[in-house]
Amino acid sequence: ANERYFTCHAGFGLDADVVRRVEQRYLLKRTVRQASFIWCTLLAYALAPGIRNARITVRAADRELVDQRWVVCANTRPYTYLGQRAAELCPVADMDRDLALVGLSKLSVAAILRVAWTGLTSLNVGQYRFVELLADLQEIVCTSDNPLPLQLDGDFIGETSTVSFRTARNALAIVG
């Protein structure tokens, strides 16, 4: 992602702002752990209308997605865990293939809750008209009119208007 390596997932928009807010609240994260992410998601949604109303354009292979509000590029799944339960935000991601992407064109409270619940209970997040799933892509370029937060593997990187994701085949040897 913009010449930086990531292993599992990278987020452009909402989840990156959540990560930034959690990092700023170390004691909260240490005290209530995963609940700090829920709290910071509420803060990000309520206090950052520029992120909530982002307009991201995604270009990948022969596809173009416009007016996405949040995108996540993934190398593998699940996206995260809530306790022992896997959250499958991008079920088309596979470590043995190229990059996958999930884009949400709607970021209402109801849409976020639907995707979160579905991701925790099934592999069907793609059933919603406002969710786009792309798989097996060597390069993905996401642009926004305004700088948006970027996170890589749960680390806040900063803000950017463009992020270019590329596959780095054989960059990591997995020893079993």
C-alpha cells in the first residue's frame, strides 16, 4: 500500500479513523479491549462527517467503483475477531490468491450494523446492494477528493488522497 507492506488488511476511510482513535486512547484499549473499538467506531461516525461522507473511486483491472464510502483491501480472512467469533468483512480474500477488496457505498448506522452482524454470522456480506466484493487483483488504486485515514494491519499510517495497493508475491515465506 503506497510502497509499504501489509500482511492481512488495509483500510482506507472509516476503520483507519477508528484505529487512529483507539491508538490515542491507550488506557481505554488496555482496560476494555475490544469494546474500545466499538466506542471509537461510534466516535468516528459521529465526529468525522468527512470520513462518513467520503467519496472514494476504486480502479482495479477492468472495474471502476465510484462513490464508495469505505474500502478495505485484504490478503486473507477473517478481517478481525470479536472474542472468538471471526468477522468476515471480505470473505473473497484468500492468502493463496492476489488481493481482494470490499467497498461500501453506504455508511449509515443501519448499513454498518447489517454488515457487522452479517460478517459475524456468515460469509454473505456481499448480499447487500451497497457492498462490492472484488477478488484476485494484482493492483487496486483508490482515490478520494479529500485526504482520508489509512491503516495497515491495525496501525494508523496517516492521511492520503490516493492509495495504491499492489500484490507482492512471495514477499513473505510462511513456515509450517
